[in-house]
Amino acid sequence: IMPSQPTLGRPPMRPAFQVNGEPNFEAGPPGDAMEYLRRVRYEASRLPQVVVSKIDQKKIKKQTVYMRAPPPAATCPPECLPTQEWEDKTASEFVDLRQAFVRSRLRFEEGKSGPWCSSSSVTALPANGDKQAWGRFCLGYDEEGWRKLLERKQKLMRQILENDDDDKPKLNDERKQVTQKRPEGQQPLLQILVRMDHIATCTALKSVVVRLKRKILTAEDECKDDIDATKKPSKSLTRQAGIWVYTLLAMLEKPIDAEMSSCLRTLYRVCAAVRAESKENEEYLARANLLLTLIAKVFNQKVTSTG
């Protein structure tokens, strides 16, 4: 440490309160608070106000890039873009829907009657933090998950045939639970939505976005890395996925946090990739443009083509 010009007995900063007298070092440790403050003032007055450290530049390693920059959004032909008038109308109708849902949730919490009373059965919701369960709840089982479920069902059947009668009731109950699982996801009915709080909404939306990213963006990267790949990644935005994303966005409370901001920007890239490949498919193109408009206009999370 290279000291600059010392303070020559002056305190290095404005004192908080008055401390009189000089410290008595011969008396041993400080006997009271004032003596302790006198010694602090004495030591501080002999320290430089600015210190400069000698740095050996040869020992400094270059900063490594610990996080790669997010990719830009895919571009599309001009004829695939919606008009400004359509975007404004779509965003306005979506805001009205958000307000209507808030009113419905308040009626549900107050115990008033509504569409949620039309069914006698109540659909069980996954735990708030179980992202995989929410992904299956909304979009159903993916190919790998459904294959494992069928294998589990076959294994239970073999165990029922091979085990003693004492174990069969328990195995039969487990088999029924597995059999009742649906390959497709649930529909976003109002009786389900009013029972989902903000945490459940965020978990479900993140789960859906992860599934779509894995299906559309990650598969595309894997095909680029594999020079022998002949199977193109799926750029389809299914009706089930579109309905759930639209519904969850309508339920999402504002302001959003940084994690949800990142999630929406990932969703924007997914939808932009779908739009770029959906020139000849009006159904996918309409869904992608709808979600892209909401993310950009309502939640201000647009991703440009330059990153």
C-alpha cells in the first residue's frame, strides 16, 4: 500500500459528534466508551485519505465469459407480420380479458356462484413448485414421459400377476392411478384457473415455455450441430399450447420479476421461430403473431432480431 499525503492530525471525515481529550495509551485497554472513541479518532487521523495499491498487471487474468449472450429473435418475411391496427386491437381486447378474470377470481374468493360451480368434481392441481407436473397438467405427457408411464403400467401388471394376494390391493390402487393419467393435458377451464394463485401461474407458464423451448429452439440447435441430421425440428405451436400460454398470460400479475421477464423473452424467441417457418400454415402463424403481440405490447418484453 502506498499512502498518499497523511491527514496531519485532522479527522478523515466529518465527525458524527464531539470527542474531547487525547487518548491515554499508558492506562491499558480503554476503560470507557469515550476513551475507545479517542483512540479511534487518533488512529483515523494518522491514516491517509486515499491509498493506491500497486497492481501487477501480469498476474491479472482476462475475464472469462461466464454467460453467453441470448440469441436474437428469428426474422420472418414482411407478409407474415400483423398490422399495427390489428396489434392495438388485440392488446386492448386482451387487457379487457385480464380485468374480467380478476373480477371472476374475486367472486370465487368471496364464495359467490359462477361457472366454477357447474361441475361436481374438482380437478386436483399439481404442487406449486412441481414444474414437471405442471407441464404434464397443461400440455400432457411428452413422448419420453408417456413411454415411461406405459412401462410403469406394464411393470405393475406383471407385479400383480406374480405377487401374493396381500400385495394385490395396493398394486391395483397404484395401477388405477397410473391408468387414470391422461396423455393429453387439461383444458384451462375457469373452475381450474380461479384456484391457481400467482405462484402456480408462474410455475405453469415457466413449465410450458421450457417444453416449447426444448421442442422448437433446442431441437433446432441440435440439428445444426449434427451435419447428418435429416429430421427437421418441429416448429409447430399446437392449439393446446397456444390456449394455455394465452390463458396464463391473462392471469399473470404485473409487474413481473426478472425471472419471469427472462421467461417471456424466451417465449418470444420461441414464437418468433414458429412465425419464421409458418408462412404456409395460417393456423400456426396466427397463434405466433397473437402471442408475440401480447408479449411485446402488454408486457414490454420484445426481443429484437439483433439480440
